Amino acid sequence: MNHILYIFRNTHKKEFKGAHMVYILIGLIGLLFGIGATYLVMNQLAINKAQQQVIVIPPKNYVFAKTDDIILIFNDEYKLVDYNTSAKKYYTLNETSINKSIQSIDEGLFLIVKSNTLSTSTKKNIELDKGSKTNHFLMEQHPLKVEDVNRNFYFLSLRDNTNVHMALAELKTLKKAAEDSIGEKSMFLANMSHELRTPLNALIGMSELMIETSLDENQQDLITSINQSANILYDIINTILDFSKLEANQMGLESAPIDIIKIMGEIATIFTHEAKVKNIAFNVTADNHIPTVLGDQVRLRQIIVNLVGNAIKFTHLGSVNLTANLLKKYKNNVDIEFIIADTGIGFNEDTKERIFNPFVQEDDSITRQFGGTGLGLPICKSLIDMYGGTLHIKSAVGVGSTFTFIISFKLTETDFSIAETKVATSSTQKTGRILVAEDNKTNQKLLKMQLQKYKYEVSIVDNGQEVVEEYFENPYDIIIMDCQMPIMDGYCATLIIRQQEELFDRHIPIIALTASALKEDKEKCIQTGMDDYITKPVKIETLHQTIQTWLNKPKG
């Protein structure tokens, strides 16, 4: 316990009354702020009330406080009244230092003290130079009110936290190094994704086209297997890229109208065949009272698809059930509950916490038997957290698992059902002249075949400079623009075209078709003047639907 001991010698009580109060207050501050066991020892102190000056005659071997903190007492003229042993050692003080200005003791400290408001307590970290060395202190400053004395005194302590400062600086350096490392890893993954997407675009696209040609049964089976394998590889690349985006805080959620009942129907269509092949039941139920909400449709579908996909993967007998319930409706938002329940292999309680760690499966045999990257659940958990939602799990080995997540969605201003977007039929669809900018020869061939399938007139150029030249020489309805090309990239070409359009008051739709899949890449495309953005590899139906959307937009 802290305690205070006062010893007074050869002091007249009447003269000492004011000073007595000063030291009581100093002792209380020591008790309050944890200075330690405080010993106040003094020999003689006189107060000249007429001139309101404090005259201190320190004794030999004078000790104010037994603490490692530097302690100074000063008056409202910033003159030193008292000090402790630590202050004496640090500033080489002696009896002649009393009544000297703090400025003459430490110019830097004086400037800091003078910038403070004396009437209020202050606590902050400061730096003080001593010779060629900079020391770091936690400074505390408190006013001392003394009865019957028309004079103010101030308590100042300096606690050395140089080691703490150095540790924090080291942590800051390590944090920056870790962030740089994550950034470099994300950039590497983005570059690798770009390099892998380009050949995958040709592999998926050409296999799609070949599937629709006249092939015998064996050939049809082989090309279908190639297409499915390419799509699996594409999904793996997207999963790794999504994880790197989340890790680098580069993923955001869009806000657009979502028809959750429609999404549930789409997921039923996606997984019904897979469940049928495994001879298990797949049931989808959606509350008809769920209204249209605002959110990121792609990311919500990604969460549900991943959880349902896992449930079907790990279930051999019984069923998988997907349910969406309207839990509560408020004025501006609704709480919606999604439940994915299966009768699969399940897992024990110890595994429950581990499965959300990246690259982790229940054990190595799971990876060997069922495959997977171990990133699906961590990504789902992160996306649910981004939505501000909650995720709960119940599981038992040999019984099955139930994943329940609840998300609060904002309501749209008017409750409406989102009409399905349908591609025009061959008899009513619009055709047009399409200018394609793509430097990869294989992708040039693929795009030409895909577009000609839908009766579009296609011209191909190799770089941005040729796009600009072709744009001025011939009329086109749409430009499909690769972003990374030699001589002139797609960004620069788009800027030039948009500048010229301002002079002639016209606008041609430019659709970015690129292997870059990061959020900032899409933002850069839109900022430079492109109208839409498609990531490679692109499905032929997606490409066609996007072109039809822009061909059917009103001009001007």
C-alpha cells in the first residue's frame, strides 16, 4: 500500500501553513497516480505573503519523492520550487536551481509546459532532447491549489517510456512489413490469375463451341470432360483470388436490388442434378413473404452455393435442405435467415473452430477423398461478417451438419419483383458491328467464332492504337476492349475515344474484356470511360447477353 510520511523541522506553523497544504496535495497526487511510497522531508521553508513569493531553502541530502519518475514542482511563473532525486540526477540540479525558470533547465520541456493549460491536468507522450539523444517520456502535469496562499503551484512528472516507444516503433515496422508482404502476395496472385485466365478463356470458350458441333458419343464425352475440368480450375482460381482480396481488404459489397426467392430457385436448378446423381434428396424452401432487398447478389449467391456445395459433397445418404426464412421486418430493413442442413459425415466440436482457418480441412483424408482448397468456409465467414451477419454451426459425426446464417438487408424504396433478364431470341435479337481489341491470337479466334455464332459482324485489331484508328475510319456499334495490350493499352485508347466524342456529341459503348479480376481494375475501367466490364474466361451466353443489353439501350 502506498503511504505518506511528513517530517517538519525548525518550521514555524504560521509560516508553513500554505506550504504544508502544497506538500499534502503533492503526496495525494503521488498516492493517486501510483508514484510509490512517498517521503516528504524538508528543513526550512518561509513564505513571504506580501510579495507572494515562495522561498525554499533545501536542506543537505534533500529528497522529495522516492521514485524513478522525474518530478518537478513549479509556480505560476514557471520557476522551480522543488524536485526529487531522479530530477536531480537527470538535470544535474542543486540548491541553486530553486527559483530558476524551467526554461533555463530544459528549453524543450519549458515550451511543452507553456503550451499546456496550467489550470487543468495534462497527460501525454513527449520527446525531449538531451545532447545527441532523444528520450521519450509520459508527462503528467497537475495544478495544486493551496488554501490561504494567493499562489498556484504545479506538479510535473516525467516517466521514461523510451523502451515502450522503441517497442511500438518496432511493432509498427513489423506491421508495415506484414502489410507489404500481404500486398505483394495479393499482387502476385492477381498477376498469376491474369496469366491463367487468358489460356483458360480459350480452353473454356472453344470447348463450349465444340460441344455444340456434330460429335460422336465418345468425342462428346471427352470434350465435355475437358470443359468441366477447365471450369473447376477456373473456380479454384476465383476462390484463391477472392481469399487474397479479403486478406488485403480489397473486396467490397455492392448494393443493388436482390430477389432472394429467385436466387433460391436458381440454386435449386444448379444442384438438383448433382444431388440426383448421388441419390440424395435436395429440398429448397423459401418464405414467400421475403421482399426485394438491397445487397450484393453475387456474394450472397457465393455464400449459399459454397455451403450447399459442401453439404452435397459430404452427404452420401439422406438429404440436403436449403431454407430461407423472413425472421423480422423493420421499417427500413429485414432480417433473413438461411439454413443449410445435411445428413452427411459431420464433424466433432474440436473441428468447428478450425474449419474457418484458411487451407484447413478436418484431416488430410478429407482433402484426399473430397478435394477442395480449404478456402470456401473462410471466405463464406468473411463475406457474412462483411454483411454484418452471424453464422452458427451445429454438427455431429455421422449425424450431419447445420449451417445457419442471418443477414440484415436494407429494403428497397418500393417493394417489387425483379423481372428476369432474358436474352433476345434469334428471331428478335439485334445484330451489329463489333470491334474487338485483343492481342492474344487464340483469344482473337475464339471471340470471332463466339460472336459470329450470333450473327454479329466482327473486326479484330491487336492493340489500342489500331482501335482508335479503326474507330475514326469505320462505324461500329460496340467496342470490346482488352485492357492490357502492347503499343497502347485499352485504358489510353478509351480516353482518346471519349475525348473525341465530346467534340461530336456521340457515344459508343465500350465493354472491357480482361483477365484482371480485382475490384480496382473494374473501377479503373469505369473511371477511364468504359461502360461495362467482363472478366475472362467469359461464357458465350454472358458475352452475348451483355452485348444485347447495350445494343438495346436508347441512344443518347
